[in-house]
Amino acid sequence: MSDLYQTSADLRAATQDLARQERPAAALTLTRSATLSITTAGTTITWQTEIRNNGFTWSGTTITMPTSGYYNIFIAFRAGAAASPTVQLVVNTVSVVRMSASPGNLNRLSVIAMRYFTTGDTLSILMDTPSNFTLNVNAENAADESPILHIVQMTGAV
């Protein structure tokens, strides 16, 4: 009978090990609770509301990566008017990625990026545009979610 208990314990431990390896180690979803004016000179997005958090620390404009690994970053937003903004990922105060939001010159836009971060790297999101616009606020799971930021660690462990 003790062999049966040991086998059962071994299976539970193996299942827990597999679960730790198969699911993302860290995940974060942030949004805003108030509209934000985006200027042609560029505006760093200040995040106000945490929806989900597994392992991250953040404060306003700055998100700190909990561990080294590849991270998938998704940003969706709705502009108050048609816009063609550029989104910058600013890592440790240096703009490392600059990309146009797709599909461009519309008011419903998004950006997706994947990047390797090391433990303690900080991330800020900056937007600039050829013409000023307002970043509207719409709840998650509503038409035109805005602004919404999802970050999911693809490799590594917390």
C-alpha cells in the first residue's frame, strides 16, 4: 500500500512541475481610468488600474520585469479621432523599439511586440503622433477596449 501512496505523490509532484513549465510565469494587465491627451511631442502613458498581476511591480509609467525571459507585449487603444501614432518601448530609459500602430490613421489601433528582458529591466510606453488626440477609456471586454496593456512572459519562471 505504501508503494501506491508514493506513486500517487510522485504523480502529483510531476503534474505540478509540468504546470510550472507550461504556463507563463508572469502576466500583467493594466489600463487607465481617465482619458489621456497624446501630443505630437510624445506622451508616456501613465497606467492607473491593475486588472491582473502575476509577479510584476509597476508604478504609473514604469513596469519592472520580474525575471529574465521573452515577453509578449500587446497594447490596444481607441483614439478620440483618426490617428497614425507611433508607439515606443522605452527600456531602462532608452527607446529600444519604435513602431507604427496598425492599421494606421484609424481610431482603433493596436501594437504587438516580443522582446527579451532581463530581471529588473524597466519598461515604459510612449506614444507620439502627427496630430494631437485623446486616448479614450473603455473597459476590458467592451467594444474598443482602450487603453489596455497585456504583458505575458513566454519563457522563464517567477
